[in-house]
Amino acid sequence: MLSSTTPMPSAAAEMPSAARSNDYLSGEVEHQDCILDAADQQNFLTLCVSRAKSELLVLDL
């Protein structure tokens, strides 16, 4: 399993910067950002300041 700090294999696409918003597919997010509005928070998170509220958070990297 990969975490947001695990290097991606060299054959994979470039991992987005943690300062950008990323899609998540399932799980609950504790949003700590002041960038995304409530509608965007339903589908996106900002990795550099947000964290999982649920035991499992599936990201679309």
C-alpha cells in the first residue's frame, strides 16, 4: 500500500504536488485547508494539510 509520502515507482505517472488538491474515491477527510469550498471538499482534498478521519482513505493518484 502506498502512502502520500511513499515514492511512486519510476514507471508510474508523476505524483501531483501535495500543495495541490487531489481526488479521493472513498473514506472521510478532515479538511484543514481554507482553499476548497464545501462543494469541492466532497470530492477533493489538499494533501499537505488534510488527513483521514476514517480508517481507510482511497486517493485517485
